[in-house]
Amino acid sequence: MAAVLALLTVFGPISMDLYLPVLPALTRELHASTSAAQLTVTACLLGLAFGQVVAGPLSDRFGRRRPMLAGAVAYIATSVLCALSPSVESLVAARFVQGLAGAVGIVIAQAAGRDLYSGGKLVRYYGRLTVIGGLAAIIGPVAGGQLAAFIDWRGIFLFLGLLGAVILLACLTVFRETLPPWERTGGGLAQSGRDFRRLLSDRLFLGAVLITGFVNAALFAYLSGATYVLQGVYGLSPQGYSFAFGLNSAGFMVFGFVAGRLSERWSEKGTLVLGLAMTLLGAAGLLVTAALHLPLAAMVLSLLTMVSGVAATTPPSTSLALAHYPGIAGTASSLLGMARFAFGGLAAPLVGLGGAGTALPLGLVTLACAALAVIVHALSVRPHTRTARHTVAAGRPVDRVTATS
């Protein structure tokens, strides 16, 4: 069961990364401009962001299994549509719907984890999801490049459809319902609206969502700009860039795993502070390295520190957001996921505003995102911790009203 839930998390990174090596060939065959071809990436990203807002409430109302099965079927169908697309415009539309379908798996993986686990086990579970996501990000471009030696870009999308079929089969045979009928929500759109208002009025939840959004904005800025900085500014070969990218991805996986363990055995909020500090330190290092034209080692070390900090931040921030909302974990997960992809989608293009010959935009964008995450923590999570501590000292039980007011 846990393995199937972990498998669901690959929908996002594999959908984004697997076909990147064949993007130039796709551009030539469809007679599209580079910017139009890049819209196929943006469309999938937007689908992954906003699809979660739809899938989350549906999973709270109808359970986790039925929406997951529907999402897997839709993912298979849209992957085939992508493969058959006669123009870049139809491919952009199909990619958006593919993102919507893939978003279901991301939401279900987080929400079902909240159904099954609590406390330290929940944070450790989210740490594992972070590791799987990092591994998929590494494997995606590499696997896509290897597949491109045997099949064209249309074959890549058929392969994604095959992957969706494998996940569908796993869900049919292994994935059992984790949300019993008596714990599901009702009331349709009106109830969903009330649930969203309830979540967004909770300062701790909103803070965790914004922190997740801002640190992932820094991560997406890195993913968008690192190739131009490391190859264009520092002159790395494609092989050298792959090594640097692999090093950062390894750091992401290691610190995602460590953060889950550390939160369980030490402190959830302490691990969050540690992750934010690493993210801020790494982003500041990027800006200083770019401004002073420091050597490659300083750039790689700064990137590694920042990316590892994002990984360390993710498990505790996810747990803080979902721990107190077992009844609407799907809705809560959807807001987390939307923030992750929407903030990332907004930050990524900003890195290119200064051109390809400087690393300053990458440093500025990542430092701004990291600083905003730290500010949000100071205004939301830290006051909640202090209030809860005072409440316990006074001998009163801590509840959501007392702790967040």
C-alpha cells in the first residue's frame, strides 16, 4: 500500500521531465516556435497546480480510491491524445488536461498518508514522498534521453500512458480505500467553499502553505535557470551539468529523508527552522557568488545548500498543514499542491529576465523567495508555537482555536 502511494507521486515529475530531451525534435516536427513548444511544459505545470484544487475536495467527498482510478484512466487517455496531436496548439491543450489528471495522484498520495498515519510517522511518510519525488526528478530526464534513442516524442507520450496503466493496475489490485464513508464530507460546492475558508482562516495552515509555495518557487527558479548558469556562465559541458544536477538531486533526496527522521525523533518545527535556514543561506550564497563572480565551487555549494534546504523544509511544513485536518485532508493537500506548482510557475520565468549571461537573476529570485518564506514563518508558525507553549504552561489543553488565535 505504501509503495503504491509513493508511486503516485511520480505523476508530476515524470510528466514534466521525461519528454524534455525530445522537446527540440517535437518543435521541429510540429513546425513550432521554441516559445510555443515551451508552452507544453507550462500547460502541464498549470494543470498540475489547479487540478489539485479540484481533486482534493472530490477525494474528501467520494473517498480516495474512486477519484484515483478516474484520474489514472484520464491520464492514460490524455497521454494517447498527446501522442496523436497534429499541432502544437492541440498538444498544449492535451498537456493541460494531462496535468489535471496527474494532479489527482499527487493529492491522493498526501491525503491518504494523512488517513493512515499521524505524528512522527506522518512526517516520516512525507519525507519518503520527498525522496521519491527527488529520485523521479533525476531519473526523468535520464530515462527520457535513453528512450529518445529508440522512440520519437510521440512514443515518449505513449510510454507515459503505459506508466499510467501500470499505476492504474496497481491501484485496482493493491490500493484500498483509506477514507471510510462516515468520515467523508458532503454538501457539494458550498461545503467545499466552507472548507477552503476554514483552512485559509487558520494562520498556521496558511503559513505552512505559503512557506511550501515560496521554498518551491526557489526550487523551480533553480530548475529553470541552473542550466543557463552552469553551462552558459560557467561553461560546463552537458555531462558536467548532469553531474552537478545529480549532486543537487542527491542532496534533495538525502535531506528529505533526514528531515522526516529528524522531525520524528527531535522536533517538527525545529526541522522546519533548520530547512528554512539552509534555504536562505544557500540563496544568499547564490547572490553573493553571482555578484562577486566567485568560482564554480561556490556556485555548486550554494545550489546544493539551497536545494537541500527546500527538501528539509517540505516534510515538516506538509505535516504542519495536514495534521489537524484529517476530515478534509484532500482539500488541505490540494491547497499545498497548488501553492507548490503555482508559485513555482510564477518564479521560473523571472530567472530569464536578465538574459543568459548572468547568474544575478537566479540569486535575486531565490533569495527573495527564501526571505519571504522566513518572514511567513516568523508571522505564522513561530507565534503559534509560542502561544501553544504558554497554553500548556497554564495547564489548559491546546486546541485549534487557542493555538491559532
